[in-house]
Amino acid sequence: MTGKDKFRFVRQNMKKSKMRIFMTVLASAMACTFLIVLASVGFGLHQTVLRDVMEEDAINEISIYGTEDEDGQYRNINKEDVEYFRSLDDVRAVSTLIYLNQQPEYIVDTHHIHANTRVSEFFGEEQAGIQLEAGELPSAANEIIVGYHFLQNLSPIETDEDVEVYDENGNILDELRYTEDIIGQTVSFTIEKYMGDDEFESKVFEAVITGITEQPAREWVEDTTVYITEEMLASIESYTETTKGNIYPEEDEYEQYYTGYDDVYLYSHSLPHVEALTTQLQDEGYYVYSVASQLKEINILFNIAKAGLIFIGTIAVLIASIGIYNTMTMAVTERAPDIGIMKAIGASPKTIKQIFLLESTYIGLLGALFGTIVAYIISYSVNFIIPLILEGVYGEPLPDGLKFSAIPWTLVVIAVTICLIVTIISGSRPAKKATKIDVLKAMRREI
Amino acid sequence: MITVENLSHHFELGKRGNQTRIPVLHDISFEIKQGEIVTIIGRSGSGKSTLLNLISGFIRPIAGDIFITDTNVTKFNETQFADFRLDNIGFIFQNFQLIPSMTAFQNVELPLILKGLSEKERKKITDETLKRVGLEAYHTHYPSELSGGQQQRVSIARALVLNPPIILADEPTGSLDSETEADLLNFIQQLNQEMGITFLIITHDKEVANIGNRSIEIQDGRLVQGGSAS
Ligand SMILES: Nc1ncnc2c1ncn2[C@@H]1O[C@H](COP(=O)(O)OP(=O)(O)O)[C@@H](O)[C@H]1O
Ligand SMILES: [Mg+2]
């Protein structure tokens, strides 16, 4: 008997007890819907949380903020460490930052700003694939790039006492802003140095702006940082005679804290690499932070939650399977005479079994199909309606992309698989019973 | 074609530990040649049906062997026997045993479906076979819409449709009036002559027994006459 004929046979048989089949499909559809909708909450919230985390930091990035020296003492990352990182296969790029230990005043023409200053080996940034808002990375010692908000925070140097410079939000008024193209402009900045006895001395340095960094991922972050070259740091250091341009001379015993890099970021190829790299570097004694390690914990937590929800949903499917068992048992009993005749003329037990298994599987599949469709409808409605309700309660709009319920295809596959396995199991006993039907008894209508 | 050797059978009745044994067949041996029409006669309760059910594989013998087309069918498992029946044996039952929810056409088509033939082939063969039994006008009739004689012809068509070398019939005329009975007997003879089908027919009716080349008589489960082919 071909599969097609079996299926047609099943369809014919099912038509004979439409109402019963309908109720059974309805029960399995409801169970399937329940399973999917329940688990979809886990999936939805997981997605929301992940999105939140991903937005915060680059996903392929590992931040290294120190290590231990031979005596188990904390120290900053140094040049050898960075060279070692660059030698690792999984590392695509390494970018480093050194914080200048003073906040110089930067003057562009008529405007000025006090800005944090960072030292970068720009080639590392380039490898990491830094995106600039405008311009390009420095190629000479006296070239710099500035943060995205540098320009709009430049304030006029000379104003009348009573003129208001800032608006109510603390932003510089439009008409007082610096309006020239900032790229290519020469900036001068003043580095201070302590001479002892409350005496300070200062020197003016000059640099040319070649680029502006990209807008920070987080809307509320204001980036006015100035990024200078290592060569420029060297000339600042030779003036201040301290590391990182400290105004005051340092004390030697704290050397491990003030030498070395302040920020080191490794960039890898993809998430699995980041995870492997994170573990490796942790084992080697580096203090490491990556979104990946945080993600791992989030994922474990949510996967447990999802498994729990799926488990509860499966109970509903199991309950529905009682219906399928019942329906199939009745079908076998009702059709016993027909089965007897079929066996007599040469239907093998295997064929009989397959026909009944096909019928229960078909019921399960129909249930899973309708269940999935309804689950999607419910999921969309939930995502649409719950924000409306919450906004009504809290009186303010919820953040974008907040998802309460999500049904990824994996969930559909899991749910359909569970439904099918359960229906096949619940249909297998009646199917087995069908194969055991005694031909003679069945033909005598004794069953 | 069919060889039965030292076949014995009994039924066990009652619960385990408190069983009564009902002996039905004792040491039956006979042989049927290809192309014969052999009838099995005997009183009601003598064990005729049991003998036929053993040959059909619906029940399994306690002792003895059955060879059909030189194959020892007592060694078959259920699936093997089912396949063997489909290929080799057509059945005509006393009360027709048609599937009530299927039309005449579908009932006759059933063995072809089990055999896995394509729809086109099935249609052709079923049409031919229904025509052969004179029911070309009754394709879409359900068994309940047919007379007893017509139902029996549907069941004959079903038995014939896969061209089996053997047809087994248990009291095929039992539910028919004498006129239809005569028609049926003629048809059986015709099939035997035209197609060389071997028939084994159970009856308790001496007249029916006359159509056969020979009769095997059973009394109280023992073969009393006609064991070997003439
Ligand atoms: N399934 C069964 N269980 C117990 N006894 C049976 C069974 N089938 C038949 N018998 C007994 O076996 C004997 C022969 O029956 P059967 O072969 O039907 O006879 P016949 O067909 O010649 O009338 C009878 O006594 C009957 O009661
Ligand atoms: Mg009988």
C-alpha cells in the first residue's frame, strides 16, 4: 500500500466521524497554543534583554582592565601584554587607550572646551574598524580626532557678563556655537606642570583636527573626548616629566597603577570566539569583561526559564493526548470488522498499524498547525495590547522594541515536535491494538 | 497446489488452569492438485471451517504442516502470511464480508491498493473485474444497496482481482437462494475452466458438492473420504 493511498484511506476514515475528530484536533490545538504562548513569553523577554545588552556594547569586544604580576599584585596592561594579545589567533584587533592625567583647555579660534584626553595608537582602532562621523584618522604626530559632541560643546571664550550662553537644557545656544568646519582646524591646548611651592607652569601645544568619532550607541552619552597620538603624549610627558602628563610628580611605589594602558579592547571574529577568548584570558590571569560572558549568564538563566515554561506547556499537550488516545481507541474498535476483512484479504499488520499511526499523527499535526497559527495571533495581540495597557497605567511610552512574547521558528519546531511525539505515543497503543485484531472474531462481528 | 500433512487442531476454552480442550481436527492429510475444484463436506461442527481457517492462516495449527504452492505456510509469521494471502489466495465468505462504508468499486479495488498498484492500473483492473462478474452498472453502489447475490459477486470480484491461483470459499452459497446459488456454481466452474483457478469449497450441501472434481468428507474432525487426488 502506498503512502498516498494510506493517507487517502485515513482521510476517508476521518470523514466518518467528523465531530469527534474535530473535537480532538481542537483539544490538541489548544494545548499546542498554550505551550507556544507560554514559552513565547520566555523567548520574548529573553530577546528584549539581549537587545538591551547588545546595544550597550559591541558584541565582539572584550575589555581587559588589568592582570596580576608574579606576586599576585594588580597591575595595568602593558605593551608586552598587548603584543601577546595581538599574537593570538582569535584576536582580530587590539585597541588601547591611555588617559591623560589632566584635562587641558582646548581652544579653537574663538571657542574653547575642557575635555578629557585619551591617547590612542590609531592603527589599532583602524584594525578594529572604527567608524568616523567625518574626516579620517590621524596620520601625523600632531593630528587628533575629537568626540562626536566636541563641536556642539565648544563655548565662546569671550562673552559679555550678562549674556546667557546655555539654554534651559544646558546646551549652548545655537547662535553662540562654533559654526566653521572643525576638520582641518588647528587647536591649541595648555598643559600644566607643578613646580613645587604652589607654583604652576604651563605650555601650549598645537594640533590639527582630522576627524570626528561616531555618535555613541547610547543616546544619553556625551562624548567630547580628544584623542591624541602616542608621539604627542611623548612630547607632553617630556614637558611634564611625569607619566601620562601628570601635573604632580608621582610616587614610585604606585607605579603599577599609573603605568600601562588604561583601556584595552580586544576584537574577535564572532561570539563563539569571544567566549573562548574570554575563558582563555581569564585562565591566564587577566581581568576580563565581555558582553559575551554576561550573555552567557543571561542565556543560561533564560534557557532554564524557557525549559520550565515548555515543560509546563507539555503537560497541557499530555492532557490533550488523552483525547487522542480515546479517539483512536474508539476508531479502532469501530473499525474492527473492516480491519478484520482487510487482514483476511492480505493487509499486513504493519500496514494496519501505519494507517492508524498516520491518523493520530495527522490529528496531532492538524492540532499543531492550528495551534501554531492561533499562538502567533495571540502573541501579536499580546505585544500590541500589553504596551497599551502599561502605557495607560504608567502614563509614559515604553521603550521601543519591548517584546513580551516572541515565537521564533525554533519554538515552533520544539512545540510541533513535542505535539507530534506525544500524539504518536498516544496513538501507538491503539494502533498496536488494531494489529492484534483477530480476523475471525472481527468477521463474526464479535469485537 | 495445496498439501495438508498430519494436521491436528484443538481449541482451549476457559481460564488458565481451568481449561477444557476441545479437539477439532485429528491427523488430517490430503492433497489438492492445480486446477481442481475440491469440496469439503461434513456436518455442521465437524471442523470444516477450522480446516479452511488453518489453510488461510487465520488460526495456527497445533500440529502438522500445510504446503501451498510448495511453500510450508505453517512456518510463516503474520506479515509473511498476509503477503502470501494477498498474492495467492482469493476468499469468498458465506456472508460476503464486504466493507459497508465502501462502494462496490472500492471493495474490489482494496486488494489492488494493498498491493500498491497505481490508481490508473487499479481503475482498469477493477472495471474489468466488475464487468466480469456482471456488475459494471453497480460501481458506486454500497453493499447495503445490493442484493445478496450481487454482494456475493462483488466479493468474488474482490477475490479475483489480483488473479490468485487459489480461491477458498467457506459455504459460499449459504446466504443465497437456490437460483443465485446455481448462478454462482456455474460461475465458479467457468472460472475454473477459463482461468485454471483451483477451488477449495466448504459446503454441507450435497448438491453444491457435486460441482467439484471430488469431495473430502470430514466427520468429527477426522477425514473419512477423498484424501488423495484421483
Ligand atoms: N474459536 C473457537 N473456540 C472454541 N471452539 C471452537 C472455535 N471455533 C470452532 N470451535 C469448535 O470447533 C468445532 C468445529 O467447528 P467448525 O470448524 O466451525 O465446524 P464447521 O465449519 O464444520 O461447522 C465446533 O465444535 C466448534 O464449536
Ligand atoms: Mg463452518
